[in-house]
Amino acid sequence: MPENTTVARYFTSYSGAKLPLKLVGELAAGDMRNRNTYFRGNFDAAGQMLSCEKIVYGEAEFRHDYRYHPDGRLARAVIDDGSDEPAVIDYPA
């Protein structure tokens, strides 16, 4: 897979409260037909989650976008819960 390509994967839920969210219960593409609620994670070629969304009846209920330090630790999380201003959390190097 080319370095700048992302892959969408689908999940039933997430666990824990730490960021980035840990998506669990991966769904196969065929399982998506009858789902009203699910989480979509977009992953880079290295397997790091770049963003995740909770999808409810086809609409994003919330979205997290992640950036990482070169060593793989989380550098920034932008959390958009649909309110006026997304929350930005920066993690020092």
C-alpha cells in the first residue's frame, strides 16, 4: 500500500477513555448492510488510526482526528462532537 493511502475499517464500539480511542469488534464489509450504528476508523499504511467517527443512521455523531510524533506517540487529538468549536488536545514531544 502506498505511504499516503488510508484504509477504512469498521467496528462495533470502542474501549477505554484514553486517546486515541481503541476500536473493538471489527466488522466485515458484509456485516455493514444491517447496521444503524458503527465506528469507522481510517488507518495509515503503518496501521495508525488517523481518524475515527461514530456513525448513527448514516450521519457522523462525533469525529476524532489524530496526529502522531515520529516515535508513534499521540501528538494531537482534535475532537469534534458537533458543537461550535472542536476540542484540541496537544501532547508534548
